[in-house]
Amino acid sequence: MDFWPEFLATSWGREFVAGGFGGAAGVISGYPLDTLRIRLQQPSNPTRSAIGLLRQIVSSEGPSALYRGMAAPVASVTFQNALVFQTYAVLSRAFDSSINKIDPPSYKSVALAGFGTGALQSLLLTPVELLKIRLQLQQTTRKLHNHHSNDQQGSPVRMAKYIFGREGLKGLYRGLTITALRDAPAHGFYFWTYERTREQLHPGCRKSGQESLQTMLFAGGLAGVASWVCCYPLDVVKTRLQAQMQSPSDHPPPKYLGIIDCFRKSVKEEGFGVLWRGLGTAIARAFVVNGAIFAAYEISLRCFFSDNSSGSIQTEDNRL
């Protein structure tokens, strides 16, 4: 049987662990850039330069501030990333009308599977990203809302308890709709770009699984960039909605009352450019993170298979 791990892995356990390795590699490699992106998107942030903001954070809060809140995504990333890749593998086959199931799914099936995967994963991702964003903005939040500071500071678990105590389960899922609207098309572009790019760079690799490590890194990085560019304005709106500490029942109510309201007020107050603020940082992070995700995932999965005839990972000099 031809070997191409993202579709024909024979063990769910191997898929799970490989997905975990890929997700963990992505989170760790790109988290500081993600912190910069989140802070650049905030209306209260006076610094518009990523470099300037980086210097400000390091000097005033210390380097560890760049990793604040990382425990939440790292703790959930194994299951989340495994779920993404396994859901994608199942859906890509389900949407594929080809009779010959030995060949890789069509690009149309890949895009549809990615779309469905993104929509489903938003159910898991929404509370994780909510906690991550709140913790990444904690220093700013303390300055603006000193009366909540004692309750909010601490670990993701304490933050989750605080939110659940004030707003219930609904509070933890604030931003679910905008997360699904962002992630469904983004994942469609994500997997389509990865499959298309790797096949263009290394013809036949979708079936043989013999693409080089450089191909994995570049195709994964480009896929990440494509997924962010297509949905970035939605991400800005999502971040602002999830960053609000007030619930709709509070007095005064939160600044943004919904997706449309957030979009309208943000553009009115800061111009259309606000919808793309932090894009450069997001693209740089996306290339690094997703190159690491796909490379770590595919390398890990290959290492779990003992059949050497299925193909090896090659670098430019045919060695890993």
C-alpha cells in the first residue's frame, strides 16, 4: 500500500501522538509572535510597530510575558491537533467521489474537508483561545480594570473558573460564531494550499510520501500564510470580542455588542486599516508555526511506521 501519512495512517494512536507533536511544535515555535499579534490588535494599544511593542513588553514585563497563557493551548493542543488531522482525513475521503481509493483525494475534496474540519474544531478552540487571549492581555487589563485584577491573574484554570463563575459556560464560549466563521474557510485554504504546493514542488509526493523536509516546511508555511490572509479581518474582530471582560448584562455593557457592531465601531474609530493591523506579525508566525506543524507531524508519523519500503523523508542530499 502506498504511504502518505495524512490519509492512510493505520493507527489512531499514532495519528494522535503525531498530531500532538505537530501541534506542540507549532505552539512553542510561534507563541511570542502570537502574543505580539494579539496586543497589536487591541484598540488600547498605542504601539503600532511589532518591534517597538516587543521592546516595550520585554522591558516592562520581562521576556516571560511573551509566553503568558501558553499553558492553555499547549495543554489542549495534542487532542486538538490530532482531532484536526483525523477529521480532515475522514472528511477528505468522504467527499472524494473517486472510485480508486488508493489515489489521494481530489483538491476539491481536500478543500471541502478542510472547511468542515475548521467548523468542527471551533467547538474545541473557542474556550482555549478565549483563555489564551485574556491571559496574553492580562497586564493591559489590570491597568484598565484594576477592580478585577485579583480575580483574573493566575493560571488558565483560575481564569476559566473566574469566567465560568461570572458568565457560566456561555462565557467560555464567547466568540464561537466568529471563530467558526474564521476557521471554516481558513482550513479549507489551509489544506488545499498545502496539498497543492507540496505536489507542485515535489510531483508525485501526495501518493509516494517521498517529499523532502524542505518541501514540508515550505508547503506548510505557505499554507499557514494563505489561511491567515483569507480570514484576518475576522480574526481582528474575534480577538476584540473575546478580549472584553464585561458580559452583556454588566453595567456599563461591553463596548462591542456583537460581530457587526464590533466591525462597524472598529472601522469608524480607526479606519479600515485596523482590520489588517498585526498582519505582518501573523504572517511571519504562520509561516514558522505551520512549517513546524506539518514537518513534525509527518516526521513523527513516519517514525512510527516500521515499513521502510513506504518511503523516507529526504533532504536535498537525500538524508534527514
